[in-house]
Amino acid sequence: AQTVTQSQPEMSVQEAETVTLSCTYDTSENNYYLFWYKQPPSRQMILVIRQEAYKQQNATENRFSVNFQKAAKSFSLKISDSQLGDTAMYFCAFLPRVAGSYQLTFGKGTKLSVIP
Amino acid sequence: NAGVTQTPKFQVLKTGQSMTLQCAQDMNHEYMSWYRQDPGMGLRLIHYSVGAGITDQGEVPNGYNVSRSTTEDFPLRLLSAAPSQTSVYFCASSLQGYSGNTIYFGEGSWLTVV
């Protein structure tokens, strides 16, 4: 079984600054996917970024980037130039790349507040 | 393109009542699933389906029933509602479940059992 741990229940950042959200996971699998999802107050789950474990290069999507450390089982999200619209819950999630395995395992989330 | 559509968005049930949460997707996705989100928790998988006629249990299946008669629809049935089932429910779909394809979520259904 996999576990995903987000050790920061709440964080805040000044607008235009950079913030990093932490995520660690535990698995015996070698091939898997990692995701960061954003959940604004509307509760919609929005995919922010995805990392494939067999790719060494860290994924980036505009202002969002990850620091993927496979050996350390760490997957942090960096948000640059924070904007007020980034205020949301952020969930880290794990998906094994194994036939017959379909369950996304989520962390408990980090509540990010962007302060004007 | 509607994506993943869930109905109803809000529902209040009395203990012991039954109801069905509807989920439909128009992207011809093979994989569909139901998650629940409780306060202070991430989403947890209830049931999933890898195609029409095929369903299986997730992490927290007790008290719920599903069926998949068509590719588009994946309803979630609460057989006898309990206060512990008060939660926000999300339906999700993707082209294929384990290949890491983008998983699309519906907007959520808020369920309160009194």
C-alpha cells in the first residue's frame, strides 16, 4: 500500500513571492506517477502538474515546477510569482504504473493562502 | 465539451434513505471512479470501473453500490444512508486508469445525512 504525506497543513505567501509545498510518499513500486492537484474554494479538483517517475527531468507548467527526488521519495511543488488566484488547497497524489492498479492515493492537503 | 458532470450538486438525506448520485462523461473514457472527501482528508476511492460492465471496490466501498451499463454513465448508490456518509463526493474519469492519463474530476456533490 502507498502512503502520501503532506507535512504542512497550512502555508501563506506574499503575492509575487515564491513558495514551496512539500510532499513525501512511501511505495515499493518503481514505476508510478505523481500529481499535484489544486482545489480552490469552489471544490473543483484541478490538475496542476504531473511527474512520471521514470523521467529524471522535473516537470514544469508555467509558474509551477516540481522537485522530484526519487531516492528520497520526495515531490515538492514550487509556485513562483504567487498570485491571489493560487489561494487553494493543494493535494499531492500518487498513482502506481501497474496494470490493474487504479487508485489515486492522496495526501491530506496543504491550505495555501496568498496575501496581497 | 461538458467533461464530467455530476448531479445533484447538493443533497440532504435522512438516515436510512437511499439515493443515487449521477455521473456522466462525454469524453469516451474507459475509466471512471468515485471518491469521497472528508474534512481534513484527501480524496479516498470508493469504487471504480475500467469499462462498461466492469466494476471493482476501492478503499472505502462499504455502504455504496455502483454499476456501469454504458461507457458514459457511472452512478453511485447509497443503499441506506448513514451520518458517516456525510461527505463531498467526486466522480472522475480518464482515458485509461493506470497509464497516467489526465484524470478529470467533476465539480463534486455535497451530501449531508441527518
